[in-house]
Amino acid sequence: QVLVVESGGGLVQAGGSLRVSCVASGSLFDIDNMSWYRQAPGKQRELVASITRFGITNYADSVKGRFTISRDNAEDTIYLQMNSLKPEDTAVYYCNAYIPEYNMEYWGKGTPVTVSS
């Protein structure tokens, strides 16, 4: 049973910083792509950033230059450092882990981030 758990969300003022973390546990195989998604109230879930096992990253245009995704393969953990936060970054942030041997994606329950103006 693969379990994905996010942590680190909270309330921050505009212009501030926050780091969220995600740990994936229980897999018998290496985890390939890990990603952060977010879903704001009344909006669809969107990709924020992703990182492969080899460290190749991808970012949504809206967060480029402000957010940084990183990964610790030994701990199956990813981080999202969010700087220069804006009210429009307010959302529930979800972690996604893809395991090719299972051909499945696993989702966490999300961690809320609120940016006040």
C-alpha cells in the first residue's frame, strides 16, 4: 500500500515564503515522477511543478522564478519552496507520485496554502 502525505501548508502574507513537503512510503519499487498540483476554490486542479527521479524539473508558467521543486530520492520526499507568494497562489496543494512498475499514480489528501493580501 503506497501512502502519500503532504505537510507544511498554512497562512502567509503576500510576498512571503512557505515550504511544503511530501513523503511517499510503502512502494517496493522506485518512484519515477513526483509532482505538485493545486486546486483553488471553484477551479480545476492544475500542475504546479514536477521532478523526475533524475532531477529534471518542469514548472507552470505562473510559478516560474518563484517556486522551486526539489527531491530526496533516498527518502522518497519532495519539497516545494514557494517564494514571493501571491493571493492567487491560494489553493490546496496535492502531491502525486507515479510508480511505473505498478503503472499507477498515487495522490495525497492535500495541504492548504492561504496567501493573504
